[in-house]
Amino acid sequence: MIKIEHLVKNYGSNCAVDDISFEVKKGEIVGFLGPNGAGKSTTMNILTGYLSSTTGIVEVAGVNVLDNPMEAKKHIGYLPEQPPLYLDMTVEEYLIFCYNLKDCKLNRTKHLEEICEVVKIKDVYKRLIKNLSKGYRQRVGIAQALIGNPEIIIFDEPTVGLDPKQIIEVRNLLRNLGRDHTVILSTHILQEVQAVCDRIIIINKGKIVADEQTENITRVVESNRRFQLKICGPQKEVLAALKSKPGILHAELLSGRDGDAYTFLIESEVGVDVRKSLFYTLAEKNWPLIGMEALGMSLEDIFVAIVDQTESSGRYGYERKGGQRAPRRVRAEHEVAKTIAEKKKGGAEEEFSALFSDDDEK
């Protein structure tokens, strides 16, 4: 449904989007992430025909946006970060205005009623927009994006200003839209991306630095391994054995005790799986291992790690060869993992103690 090839956008000497390429298939919900100034909004503005590109090809439903912008826009519903509302209109007047502006052919009364039901604004339908709360204004903005039942829906920070209940409702709406529409979601709320999106694209300095399915995004730092262990044995001797074990980068005692078992946290070296050898070592010493839990990284950790790594190394871009990650990308992932491991090693005691308090152990 969306095809972007070698897209470049320059503002004078500043390159906001630097030769990016990606495709989005029908029915995909894609999270578009990046720090402020990364090029997210510029890319979406080009995709919607609001801005022209410097070079590159952008196609929407097979229509070239630059060659035929009006036709391309018929396939798109767009909610910018600041909803384009006319405050002196009522919600009803505004939605009718958008309906006419889009030259929608669906039954107007029925179509607008269905949209208002979906976004929960029926109770403010006759009210002036300027008298609505920020959350209701945001929902009115979502409603205008849905008019005409577009095939592609682009949301830029759709849950800004919404309360927790409304955020859950919008997330459910996005999931439902993904069944029959292609959705691009740009947000800074990473939990939202994990909850809703099938795929995550991370952009930084105008370059795509990660493009993975949501469940596979942790592969970016797959070599960084942390485990929480519960071991029955003398506390000091067990900790000393863990610290001296080849392949273990860091080990520490965590607060909390379960009978004669102590809880430890270990972190392995990059590319080293210590689980089997650790099991045999503990068995030889007659120290029962009664619990082992792999501690994955949060999306926040991954996002920060990727952005920090690309900025520190000065290397940007995401490569694929035959659907697999290219060797340069694999090396970059290992570097990200190593960087995180080194940071943890330097200040791990305070950080991990904060992560696993007494309450966590209980």
C-alpha cells in the first residue's frame, strides 16, 4: 500500500530525510519512531502530499504522490500532531465540512454516525469545538481522519491529551482499523507501539536505523543476556563462583531471600550463552538452582540503545540482503549490545538494585 524509495528531503543545507526506503503492506500497523528532529513528521508530510520531496519516489496505493497528489490523497486519512480544527464550528459542522471537502460518496448521516460511535464523540456532536477538552478535540481530529473510510490511515501522536481510559479506547480502535486498513502510527509512547503495532521502524538523523517485526525488535540487542537466578547455597561462595565463571560479565546479589535460596543477577558476555555450563557448575557444587528467569530489554532500552549507538558511531542506515540482516548490521547489533553491557558493568549495582526491589521479590 505504501512504497518509499530513496526518499530525500533537504531544507537548504540541512538534510531532514536522508535516502530512506521502506514498504508497508495492506493490513499492517507500523510504529514510526525516532527522537525529536529525526525526520518522522517530514516523512509523513511528504507521504500525505503536504510537502514535496527533494528526490525519491513515494507511492500510495500504486499512485505516485508527486505526480498525482489529489488521487493519492483520496486513499489517505491523516491526523497531524496538531489536529486541524476550526474552533468556531460545532463538531457536526466540522465533520460535515470534512465530508464535503473529501467529496465522500458514502451516506453522510449514517457514515458520520458510525464514526462518532467509534471515537465516542456522540455526546458532544452539537457542541462548539472551542468548548471541548483537549481529549475530545483529539478525538474529533481522529474522526476527520476516518471520514471516507480511507485505505491508509496515518496518525501523528494520536493519544496526546487523552486520559488512560481514552488511550485504551484509541489503542483498541487502532487494532480494529488494522484489520481492514494500513496504519502508520508515530508516537513517543513506546508502550503504545508495543501494544498496537505489528512492525517498528526507527529513524534517526533522517536515516532508518531499525526495521523489524515488533516481536523481533529485541534482536537488535540479542547478544546482551541478563538472568535472575535463585540458588540454594552459601551466599558469599555462590556470588564468588558466579563472578569467576568464564563468560559472566557481571554478577551481584539482589535483595530478598526465599528460605535458604538467594537471588542473584548475572549478565553474560556478548554472544555467550552460559546457561548450560552454569547449571553443571552449580550441580557439581551441590547448590540447587531453583529458579532462572531471562530478563529481556524493554522497548525503551532498545530505542535508547539504537539511537545512542548510531549517534556515537556516526554510522546510520539499515541493510537487508535476501530478507536477512547484512553482516554490517549484525556487527552493529553486537556493538550496541557490548555498549549496553559495558554501561551496566560500570553502574550496575545501583541500577539493578532499583530494578529489583524487595517488593519485586515478594
